[in-house]
Amino acid sequence: MLLIGYDIGSSSIKASLLNAQTGKVLALATSPKTEMEISAPHPGWAEQQPQVWWQHIKITTAEIKSQVKFDPKDVRAIGLSYQMHGLVVVDKNRNVLRPSIIWCDSRAVPIGEKALAKIGSEKCLQRLLNFPGNFTASKLRWIRENEPSIYKQIDKAMLPGEYIAMLMTDEIVTTPSGLSEWILWDYQDHEPAKIVLDEMDISPELIPKVMPNFSIQGELTQKAAIDIGLTPGTPVSYRAGDQPNNALSLNVLDPGEVAATAGTSGVVYGIGGSATYDVKSRVNTFIHVNHSETKPRYGVLLCLNGTGSLNRWLKNNLTIESSYPEMNDLASKAPIGAENLVILPFGNGAERTLENRDIGASIHGLRFNCHQHSHILRAAQEGIVFALNYGLEIFQEMEIKIKIIRAGFTNMFLSPLFTETFATVSGAQIELFDTDGSQGAARGAGIGAGIYRSLPEAFTGLKRIVHIEPNYTQRQLYLDAYKIWKQTLAKQLNQL
């Protein structure tokens, strides 16, 4: 009995083939091998062609089939994880009308601010737990205002994972969790948020029907099955945004548990049992995958747009090393605090923790007579950790306590320097697991298809591989460096 999970990211598409009984991953595939292109026609914009995601779904499926022999009929369910907050619009014939406006695109910030002013911050926080901000609803309104001819053709607007599910099943559905990513879920009335739809003058007919995250949301059509090489009728039984799904992949489902990622963006995602919010909406509350009215579960999300993207930029533009491990090794040769060299890693669009300001990335305190290549690399990794910790201080204001952070052993968590800095500055233990979003999606598919009798059963085979404690002997040095970083950020914000 097999399960397949796909993770539709902005950098790549990943796929996992999982043995449902043992929880063992039989095959893994990633496509492309280098990062997918993100188009930026104007400053602050970020777009991708949705059709390209489907091409890489086909490639990863073929690669899985080449790694291990199996009968596609033994695949009992498919799960999907996807980049959050993106927007895909299609016409009545299911044709894509324009490139997807993806998560790190900041063009709709003024639209969200205008909606906030009209609805009122108190009502937004009470009903939406967030400000409309630069989320998917605001992006759809941007199309209405700036591309009216396209807007008139829209039959359905959806998130990236919903588009892929549409191609698989010919069904267009969403979830309460997905609508909360739009900032289109009314937590008071438990339905799509009319106050946002009315204010933005968006027809509710454009929004797909709502189904649970764990449910049969359609079956592979004959056409889709031939296209990707699987069996018609295979159910698509789970769908979730990448951060709620990452939490699922790490068995982070209950209050007090925390998941993190450090890929293109950096995210800390903590679970709560009550509908809480930040009064400035600098971190955001969404419906978690296992939420129910009788057993509520909310995910409070802190996002740093410029995480792995900063590391990748350094690799492509300022380094002579051929690999990230070599960069990590060189960074570790510089002292803690990089001799007062500070990097603010905000170069990937408007940042929520900065109240949707787009201040760009910047380097401060560079001295030609002492700073070397290693200092820049260390200051970059420390800057990312410090920016995440800056957001974690908002969690503390919300009385969300963090003792243990779980993450996949991948991306920047492969760097010993990054993990030690993160653990020491935050004061939390870090547990790293051999898992990723595609594996979580496969486990979610098993839950949604009823293959697993309980949630704990779905995590058979999930193993912790690394445990990192804070470096208490050097913690003060890290905190001193963090203090200098915060002072630099404050000066930069005041200047702007």
C-alpha cells in the first residue's frame, strides 16, 4: 500500500513515494535540480507560470518510477503541499489567464492597507485574526484594479495547490485553512469572510467550494493519470499550504509545539488552541490542518522572506565556493558577531514583521581592514537568525512559549553554525528530522483517505536525527551581537 506526496514550492517541486504501513520513504525526487525561475517584471513583483509546476510534477513522478518498481495501482492516495498565498486565476475553460502572483510579491500592500482602513483594525483582528495585508485576497483585488480585462474573464481564483489539484481531478475546491491564507476566513461566522469580499468588491462566485483538508477532494482523471503516469481514480485526499504541511510532516499538531523551515523563506510556525493574534498583524494566525470547531487548532506564523534567498544570492554573486557546505565551513571561521558586521536580510519584498515595509537588504559596519569573506558569510547567517528571533519576540508578546523547535534536516538547517546560532539566541532546543514537505503530504493523504486509524499511526517511521542544545557558555556573545543587529535595524527603520 503506497502513498504519494507532492510539494509545490517556489524553488522546486518535490515528490515522495511512501510505504503506508512502515512509513518508509521508498523514493524521492526533486525537479528542477536548480531553482525555478521567479519573474520580477517590476520591483517588488514575483511571478511564476503555473503550467511549469505541472511539468515538474510529471518529471518528479517519472523519476520516482525510475528509482523503484511499483504498480501504480498500489498508490492508494495523493497529497499536495503548496507555496502559500499565491494566486492562480482561470477562465471557464480552465485556462490560466496570467502568471501566478506568488507569495513574496508585494505589489498589493497598498490595497491591503486601504481595506484595513475601511474595515477597521478592531473588526479585522476579531473576525479575521489578521489585517488583509499583502495576502491572496489583496492580490485578486489588484488584478481587478489594474488588469480589468483579465479580471472579467476569471471563473475561479485559487491557491497554487488548488490549481494542481484541478489539473489532477478536474475539481476546483479549497479548504478553511486555505481560505485563512487568503485572509478570507471569518473566525466568528466560520465561513468565507464577507467583510473582505464586500470591501474588495470580489464576487464570492470566484472562490471555490470549501472542503476539509483531510478528505477525498477528487480523483485522478483519465487525462491526468496518463499525463503523470499513475492510475485513474486515485484519490487526492489531502491539501495544505507549505507551512501547515511542514508542521504536519514533523508531527506538530498540538498547542505548544513549533515547526520551522529555512528554505527560500524562513518560517516559525507555532500551534495554539485559541484564536489569538498580534495587534499589529506582524505575525499571522491561520487555521491548522487538524482544526475543528470542537478541537480548535491554530497556526501562528512568523515569516522572513529573505532566508535561503540571501544565502543563494551570496553563493551566486559574492563567493568562490562551489557548494553551500563550503560556505558554511568558511562562515564558521569568523568570530561570533562577525566583528560588528551586520547584514539585514530583508531583500525579498515586504516583510510582515516590519509591518509590511520593504526596506531591502543591507550591509552595515563593513571595514576593509578587518572584514573578510568569512565575516560576510557569518553575518548573513546570523542576520537571518536575528531576523527570525526578532519575530519570536512577537510570539512572546502573545504569550506563545517556545521550548523545542522541530525542523527538517535540510536547507539552512544543514549548517551547524545556523542551527547553533538559532538555538542559542532563541534559547530553544532544536530537533531535526529526516522529512520534508512531500513526505508530510504523503502522510496527510493517508489520513485523508482513511488509511490511518489515528493521527499518531500516520507518523510511523518518522525519526529524529539531530538534537541541538543552546550554547550556554557563549550565549552572551550571541545576545550582544543580536543587540547590535537590533540597534542597526532600528536606525534603518527610522531613516526610512
